[in-house]
Amino acid sequence: METLIPRIVIAGTHSNVGKTTVMVSLMGLLKERGLKVCSFKCGPDYLDPTYHKRVTGENSINLDSWMMGKEGVLKTFIESSQGFDIALIEGVMGLFDGANPKTDEGSTSEIAKTLKAPVLLIIDGSGMARSGSAVYQGFRNFDRDLNLKGALFNRLGSQKHLDILEEALGKEESFGGMTKGDQNFAFHGRHLGLETASGKNVSHEKLNYWKDHAAKNINLEKIIETAKDVDALSYNGVSSVKPSSPVKISYALDEAFHFYYPENLNAFRAFGGELTPFSPINDKKIPEGTQFVYLGGGYPELFAEKLSKNNSMMDSLRSFADKGGAIYGECGGLIYLSKGCTLKNGKTFPLLGLLDLDIEMGDKLKSLGYTTVECLEDSFLGPKGTKIKGHQFRYSDYKEENGQKMMSLTKKRNNLNSLEGFRARNVIGTYVHSHFASNLAIPKNIIEWVNR
């Protein structure tokens, strides 16, 4: 399989430089041109992709070279971009920031080189004049193997400010810029990043404001032409699998639970999973015929009272587990599986109690970064020794824990090992958000376990 789709990476000098604002603005403008836009997000981010989807109407796909490997990135990009006119890839953190401080492993730059994609660097131009050119030249000269095409300045004070920055940089390498705009339309964040781009949090008016704002000073024609100047990509690996017997998988999806990699859900489907969403907040019970339950991450702590009061749903899940049904919970899902969650205000809300854990929310990060998981015993995830890569980003921790730990975790940053992953019969919960592309045996094992 191959593709010659026009593509461009929207990178930044650092985090919070405005990459997502630029992304949604560009995607909106491209859609106005009648182009079918597909979007991607570098790294293990669940939130920025929700902004992409609000504009394009299509799932935004994560590309993470550490969790997926370069071949996995290439395969995912080629398969996911079929039938589209142009692809925009939003970077993570700064252009060269990743899993290793001495290499481009896991960085936006590694993704760009893997996809042979040109790069547009977003520079926060506030308080800058000629220094903007110095910043750009430093990034361009840092890695000459990278196809860095130019800069787009953000958070400018005025049109005159942009004129000064462009004069210093040179028109050839400038793609224009955006002023600070009306901050009443700014995208707001919370403890895990930007707010989810639901209709409640991010209005169409807000999205359209930034699109129209960008149209004034961004050189869209130059961006399109740059995206077209790419070589073909090809992938020779097997891109399809033979599905097993259908298995009805129900996955939590509402305001409290919505952190899922689309590729994880697609992997279940590829092996025969029939996926049905349900709401632990609003529904009375899990869907009829459920054979496996997947509880993803999200913000259960923000909806702990509503989750705790939905006794009908919790009874349904407890009954499913009591009858031997398998449940897998990641981070937010682990919290829901616990006996209860104590919030920062001291209030405790009882939850499922399927794992012998008590969870407590904190003000500071408890864990952040890539990790490799190894199963220490046989389970529906696979035989003892099964490994998978994932990521942690959490503000909660165990207040009390008495459950059986069935995983060994190794942190990428420092190689520190710890025991985690709790199990009670066929219920497993972990703080790790796993990416199945790192080991497609996991979804296959789950489907086969249910069908055994």
C-alpha cells in the first residue's frame, strides 16, 4: 500500500505555543476550500485530537514512534490517510522533544522524517523582533536531515509586528502569522491538558473565530503548495488480519470516560470485536449481550458523584464480573473499578469495588511518561511474559491497596521498575494507557479468551 497524499507537520518550539489553535484554524480554512482533511497527533495525547475531530468530522489518529515503532507509524499513516486530499500532523511539545534527550526518539522530528513530511515551525513571537529569526535559524540548523520549510509566528501584537518579524526572517521562509486575538475565544485547559472539545466546552463560534482570524495573515496557498511537495510513501507489511468469531465489546464513552486511541478500537474490530459504547453516568446497565468491557481513561474524578449515584449501572457491571465476565480498565477505568475515590476537597465517593483499592486525587503529578508493561501471570491479556508499551499521566494515586499485582512496569525515562496492575478474577485495572500497535497480540488474545 502507498500514498502520495500532500502532508505537512505543524510543530512548535515548545509546549503551549499554540499548535492546536493553528491546526484547527488551518483545517477549517482547508475545508472551506472543499478539501477533505485528515489529521494526526504526535505522541500519546487524547485531548488535542478532539479539537481536530470537531473541525474535520473525522477521527484524529495518534502517531507515536516510541509506542508504535517507525513501521507502525508508517502503516497507520498510510492506511488512515486513504481517500483524503491533505494530511495535517500536529506535533507534541517542542519539535525535538521526545523520549530521549540525546536523540529524536519519540519526537515530532522523528515522525516528520519517517513520513518524509515538510515541517512548519510555530514560534511564539510575543516580545520578539529580530530574535524570531535567531530562534528559527537555531531550529533549522539543529538537524539538517529534517525538512524544515519555514515559520509561522503566533501571539503577535499587530500586523506591524508581523512585518518586522518577516523582514528579519525573510519572506521566503515566513508563512505569516496570527495575532493574540480576542482571548475570550481562547481554548482553556485543566489538569490533564486542554479541555475536551465538546460542544459545551468549545463552541462553533470559537472555532470559526480562529479560522477567520487566521485567514487574514496566514499564507494558506504557500502551505498547500509546501504540503504537495512530497515523495510517495509505501508500506509492504500485511495490513489486514483474519477476524476471529465476533465478540461483543462494550466500552465506556461519556463525559467521564473518553480517552481511547482510535487504533486500539480498530484493532479490536480487526480481530472480530463488535464495539458498542455505553455511558456509566447515564445508562442503567451495560449493553445486552456484552462479552467484554473496556473502561478507558478520562475524568471520573470530575463526575464521581454522578458515577457513585448510578447504582443500577454499577450493579450491572458487578453482576457481569460475578458471572465471570472480563473487564479491563485503564487509568480512569482503574479509578472506577476501585472501592472509592477521595477528591481534593476530602469528599469520598464509593465506586464499583471490583478491585481492592482506594484512590485519592492530588494537586501534583504522580506519574508522567512512557512505560513498558510485562504481565507476570497468565490472563486474558496473554500468557505470562506478554509485553506492551504505554504511557502514564495522572494526578491520582493509591490511598490503600490490597489487590494482587500482576504487572511489572519499567519507566522509559530512568528504567525504574515497579509492580502495578491489579487483578481480581477476570477484572484487571492499571494506570497505564496501552497502545495496541506495540503488541497486536493483546486484542487478539482478548478476543480468543472470550471465544475459548
